[in-house]
Amino acid sequence: MTETILAGDIGGTKTVLGLYASDQGPHHPLEEATFPSNDYDSLEEIVRIFLAARSIPIARASIDVAGPVFAGRSQVTNLKWIVDSESLGQAVGAPVTLLNDLYAISRGIPSLDQDDLETLIPGIPEARGTIGVVAPGTGLGEGFLVWTEHGYRPCPSEGGHASYGPETPLELELLNFLWPMFGHVSYERVCSGLGLPNLYTFLRDGKGYAEPDWLRQQLEEASHPTPVIVQAALEDKAEICARTLDLFISILGSEAGNLALKVLATGGIYLGGGIPPRILTFLRKEIFASAFTSKGRFAGMLTRVPVYVILHPQAALFGAACHALDWSQKGE
């Protein structure tokens, strides 16, 4: 009997909902819709709007949120929402499971198609080896997958909020620049959509990089500076933006290498989130690979760890759908 399930991906910037049929799997959504998260007072409001236009009974739902989940409840890290599975269940009319967003991304990785991935570092992947996930989007998510007798098991974490550790003299200057502002400088402060403007400000105010008038105007008019900075860097229109992205790539590479060591990610590191697919030209530069492997006595080991960029445009939603459908393949 075919069932319809609801999957959701809740982030600080946008909320994406999708409907899936149990006989078609997660690769073929029936419908998807995107909502600006800050335009609504609650997730329940969005869910009701989405389902009201579609008279389809929902069997169950899996919804991921950008934040830790405790006992079916979560405070979204970069959004003023409390998300509760029982309240959502009333809005959906079916049981709802809340997932951490990195759990969802990780859950979908074994079922991704080859076209959904870009190889940055080929390495020598170990079958059934632990897999690490680093996902810079609005915030910075981290997680990993471990092999069990039942296949890969995703494990969420809040590693993006761990203390930032500089690896170069420039990065040490960055830490000293940001510490008086934040007290605790996490990796999310320097390696995410929210953190990238901090790098830009450091290079402008702390290192004296020039800010062209046209760029200053665009930044003042933008709802958020990160897309402006990234686009100017990709188009090589302003040196300060290119150097900002170089610094971002170096920090991302270093933290990806840190995670590879911490979980012994012989199965590979996967870069998720919204930023990596947009900056592939910068990720392919030597900066990333050098920072990833620059780990002293373990540099040689890290050359064997493959690194991939997840290109799937809705990787977290896909993973949430895999969870709701109990879908597994490719190594699970």
C-alpha cells in the first residue's frame, strides 16, 4: 500500500518541505516548496499552509532542524522558533520525528547518486570506514556516520560550536581580532554564512584591505553581506573578497581535517551545506587540500582520506525523506 510522507528541512534562512510516495523513494519527490523562515512565527504555521493546498493524508513525517534535538524538541540555533514534535504532529495529522540537520544530511549520504558528489581529494576510501560530514551553510554543522551490523548509523554533533583553533599567523590575528567581540570564538563564527562577514571585517579593519565604493554600497543595500562577498570573490572583482574566501577555505580545510582525525574518517569527509557547491572553484585550489592535510605526524594518513562535496540541492531534505521512508541502499 502506497503511503505519502512529509519531509522537512528547517534552517535559519529557509524552510523546505517535500512530499514523497513510499513506492517511489526519496529520489522522486511528489512536491517541494520553500518558505523564508523569518517570514513566519512558527513551523506549524508553514506546515499548515503547505498541507492546506494539498488534500493528501500524511502517514508520518521526518523533519530536520538546524540545532540540537532533545526529547523531540529543539530551539533552532539561528531562528527564534521552538520546534516540538507533538505540536507538529497535530499540524501534520501524523507522527513527526525531529532530526538534527546534520543527522539528516548524514542519513542520506549512503543513498546519494554519483552525480550528487564532486570529488575534491580522491584518497583511498576504506569500505565501511567512518564518514565525517562538515556542512557550512547559514551556520556550521558537523556529524559523522559509523558502520554497524545494520549499516551506517548517523551521529549528530554540535562540533561547529567548538572553539576555533588558528593554524597560521594570519588566523591567529583573526582570533585575536574577534575574541574581544565574542569572548568565545567558535568555528561557526569563522566558517559559515554567518561567520564569513567576520573574516571580511577582519581583513578590512584589521589588515587594511581596501573596500571599493561600489562594494560598500552593495553591502549596505544587501539583506545579508555573505552572498555579495562570495559573488565578488568568484568574479574576481575585489581583492578583499577573494582573500576573504581564501581565508574561509583555509579554515574549512583545517576543520575538515580535524574532524577526519577525531572520528578516523577512513570512509571520507563529505562537505555539505549551501556554501561548498557555490565555491567549487576556490575549493579546488591548493589552499583547501593543504589545510586539510597539514596535521604534522598524521599528514600522511590524511592524504588517504577522500573529500567530496555534496551537490544535491536538498541534501538535508533528501536525508529526512530517507529517514521517513526508512530507505537504505549503497552500503547500508
